[in-house]
Amino acid sequence: MKRRNVHGFTLVELLVVIAIIGVLVGLLLPAVQAAREAARRMSCGNNIRQVGLAFLNYESAYKKFPPGHGGPAPGGTGQDQNVGVGRVGVNRWSGTLMALPYMEQQQLYTQIFTLPYRPPVGNPINGWLYPWEMGPNGTYLPWRTQVPNLRCPSDPGKMNIDANWGDDGQARTNYTMCYGDTTQNNHIASHPAANRGMFQGRYQRRMAEATDGLAYTAILGEVGTTPSQNLGWGQGKFRIQGGMVVNMGGMDTGTGVLACRNSAQGDRYVGGTPGGHWRGMRWGDGHPSFSGFTTILPPNRASCNAGGGDWDWGIFSASSYHGAGAHVCFGDNNVRFIPNSVDAGDAGRDPPLGQDGLRSNLPTPYGAWGAMGTRDAGDLWDAASIE
């Protein structure tokens, strides 16, 4: 009777095969991750285009864009429109709220703009709220309702569903309104020309005001939000996606702009006074700390407030988790991915003044990036400047 020799793998052979498989996985994993990020980035660009279309449809219906922030006066029903010529209500409700019906969010829009608001539990809310007010025990649910189109799938940040306070317990947005290339008083409507972008608090811009051309004028830009409020403010933890530094002096000069730029390295702040994780938080708040961006420092650079809180003026930079840049939607609803290396001119020059003054109505000092943010400064840029 013949014996059949059965040959198996030796231990060395098995180790070699495992090592080869490990090498192949190591080579393929970055490619898989890159493919996934490419898909997320494409979805992110599509989302900002849809939000931009909602703003354009609002403009088509009302012949003007919504204000950067406005809304009914807190505690009552008055609009406070007589405080200044051309102004809308005194509240800080974001223009995004006013465009909700054009995002297929009519029900949410009705909840926000109808009084009394009846929460699931507790007493009815009879007065308009500021966007940081959550109602008794956090029962004002519209601020906690996440609109899917306002989120970029590359952003890991999430609302803390257990929180019932202003920032951490509210829904977020990754798509913010363009406030232009000015710094001083770009947070309030103290002057009808304080902002050179398409948006300003309590004023509504008409499409015809974009004399630089809609295809060359940004309306929305991407910002990244903080992954978690629990990151804190320690060295290496406070990051440009979501974070802002405060009390930055000289913000109306090139010295202040440079100081702001130098307060961050990579995606982390390394200097300045930590402020808060505000960028993209409180989706209903139209203050540029939360829902605006400026075209002063390039994408994925620092954001800085001149004062000590989220209410003040300053530099509000675009940012993302894509690494190389951020999405911007223009007035013709064209979306471009603007790289971090975009021509941003000279950060050491004084920022322009939108209101009356020696530096008002001048061409932007911030190159192609600044030109994208201005609606009527006569600036020119072309595709070669963003490649």
C-alpha cells in the first residue's frame, strides 16, 4: 500500500504570505481612504451648491438676498425696522433661517417664525428668542434640529444631544455667508457699507449690487467645526476648525492681521488668547463668528476677534477637513474648491474700510482671495490665481 505524501505550508512560508498581505493592505489602505475622502468632498461641494441655490431662489422671490442676520425682536413681535434706513429686524437670526423654505424645510421654518412655540413638554414660548437661547431646559427644538444639507460629511463634529446650552447643544452648519474683506465693525450694521461682501447684519443686498460680476463674487464659504467642545483650550488642542482667538489688538491694521495669521500653525493655535469653539456652531446665529467668513486670510488659517467674546468684529477665515482648501459658492451657483495657496495678497497691509474713511472703496489688498469676497470694488481675478 502506497503512502501519499501530504505537503503543508511551513511556518516560514506562512509568515512570508502574511507579511505580503500586510504590505498590500498597507499600500491599498491610503488609496481607499483617499477615495472615500474624494467622495465626501464631492458630496460636500454638492451640499454647498444646494444651499447656494436656496439663497438664490430667495433672491429670485424677494429681489434681494436675506440679511446676514436679522429677524423679529426678542420678547415681542416688532421688527425694529425704523432704527436705521433699510434695516430689518434687530435679532441675530441667520439668513440661512430665512432661506429654509428653499431647502425643503418649510416645516422647520414655520416652527421658528410662528408664536407661540409649543415645546414637547413645558410651557409655550411666547416671545422670540435669541439664537443662543434654548428655552426652558433646552426645550426650543428648532435650534437642535440638524438640517442635513448644512453639514459636510468630512466634518467629524457632532452636536452634544445631552447639552441644553447655547453652543454645544445646537445643530451646526458648515456653509457660511460671505462678509467681505473688511474687519472693523463687520459684525454689526453700524454703517450700510461696513461689509463689502454680499452679506451684512440687518441689511439686504440686491443681486445688481454685485457689479464685479456674480461669477466673481462669493456668497457662501465652507468652515470646519470643532470635533468636540470637550477638546478644551490647552496647547495643541485648540484648532482652527471651530476655534477663534480673542482680544487680538490692532485688527483694523496690517499689524493685527499678521498677528492673527501668526497665532496658528497648521491646524492648531499656538498663540493669542483662546476664545471659544464658535465657527459653524449655533446654526441659527448669523453673527460672522458663527455663520460668516471673510476673505482676508486664506482658507485654513486663523480666525480672530478684536474683543473678548463671540459678538465682536474681526477676521473669520474659511476652513475645512479636506486639508488642501475649502469650498466656496459664487453668485452664479458655481462651486470652486479654493486651495490654501490661493493668492491672498499682502496680509501686512491695512484692511479696507467699507464705511466712509480714507481706506473705503479701494481695491482689496488681499489678492484674488480678497477680490472673491468683494461685490463692487472693481477687483479682478482669474482661474490661474487659484490653481
